[in-house]
Amino acid sequence: MLSALPGFVIFPLTFVLFCLNLSFCGSLVFLGGLLKLLLPTPRARKMLYQPMHMIYRLWAWGNFAIMSLFNNIHWQIRGGESLNKQSWYLLIANHQSWFDIMVLAHFARSRIPEPKFFLKEDLRKVPFLGMACWALDMPFMKRYSKSFLEKRPHLKGKDIETTKNSCSHFKHQPTTIINFVEGTRCTPEKQRAQNSSFKHLLPPKAGGIAFTLATLGSQFNKVLNITLVYPDNSGHVMMDMLTGKLKEVVIEIEQLPVSEEIIGDYFGDAGFKTRFQQWLNDRWQVKDQLIEKLSR
């Protein structure tokens, strides 16, 4: 345990080690992706799936080892009973920090199938990370503002079509699809800009997960509603971790059934759209209260 070292010493060590872990594992996964291009058959994809995802888990384990080496972290994970790697899950979570991705990857590593994140299109260009995510069939989403779509109406629905194409890859292997339904990391500035009614959250965006549920339907075994809280590190969580100051990580899991209540035509049925938005907002109200209770 090296958390007793000064932060200015820990920071370059953790940063370099995380970069090395990402570049090593990302390069291996990318090579697997090239093989998928050269051997574009279902049999080849199936053969490559396990080794590529073992490397994904190696990356998650490496991150956990590095953060544990330099931080004295108390992990609290509650509600994860009966989860397994042979089921399909849709995971929704609040989003405070880039560190959330490492936390969820660690949580998933020994409990559920390899998580697929909905990623911003810009991340495709990030060295090693973008290439590896592409090779693992993670969906890249390009979000358009309302004013942008008004000028270019032909792009309307393009992000939803991307979701549909990405989800088609997930029907043949147990998968966890992760969606940060706030659409971006929650900050006080973004809360003010979006006029959020929540104390600790941004308003949830329902369209993406509604479409994912409609696409995969009852193939999902559960919806995992996860609440991430860093009780002693409410500021810049990633920076605290990189400098050895991260103290506690709380992961609360609510396992929700996949019922007819949440599967429907979100974009064509106005009644279902209203009901689904209410269902998601109710979850977010409870989440906001839970974060308030767990925060110090």
C-alpha cells in the first residue's frame, strides 16, 4: 500500500501505470479486431469472443490492482446477489466521473458478462481506448442538438439506428449493456444549465434505453439500476484516485424485472412514452434520495 506517499509522487506513477495497462490490453484487443475484419465469419467471431473479452477483464483487473496499490479504498457492494455471467443485463447508472467506468468494469469482472458502454463518438479517436472499444463492438453514439437537427433533418434518428445495429451483435452472447442515462457527467454547472430538479443528478434521458429494451426485448433477464457514490470524495473523484486520496466506493444495485411495463414503442406510442418516462423518473427520484443519504 503506497497511499502514504505524497500526492505529487503518486500522480505520475498511477497515470503512467494506467496508460501502460490501457495501451497493452487495448493493443491486444485491437489485434483481435483486425482478425475479425480479416475473418468476417460467425465462426471466427465466436472463436475470438472469449480471448478478446478475457483481455477486457485483464484490463479491469489491472486497473483495480493499480488503484488498490495507491489508495486505501473501502468497497461497499450491496444488492448483487444472484447475478451471473450467463444472463443478459441492461445496466443504468448515475454518472459523476470518468472513474465510474473503471468502477463498473471492476464490479462486472467477477459477477456479470462483460459490459458494453454507450460511448460518445469522439472517444473513437482516443488511442488504444477507442480502437479496443470498436473491436469489442461497443456502440459509439453521435448526439445532435435540436438546432443542429433542424438544419440537417436527414440525420434525425441516426443515433437510434446506431443503437439498433449495435444491439444486433449482442443477441448471441450473454452481454451487459451499460447506459449512463444522464447522457454526460453530472456537475453543478450542467445541473443549472439543464434546470435539474434533482440535488445530485441530471434529468435522465429515456429514449436510448427504451429503444434498447424494445430491440432486445425479453432477452434481458434484469435491469440493473446501479447507484454510484463516493462518500468521502465528492469533488474530482478521478483526481483523488490518481493522487491516492480515494477512501470509499459504494455500489448499490437494484435488480428490476423486465416486464411489459417497460417494453414498447417509445417513439410511436405517446402513452407508452409518458409511462416509461415516469418509470425512469421515479427510479431517479429514489436514486437522488439514496445519494443524499449516503453522502457525507
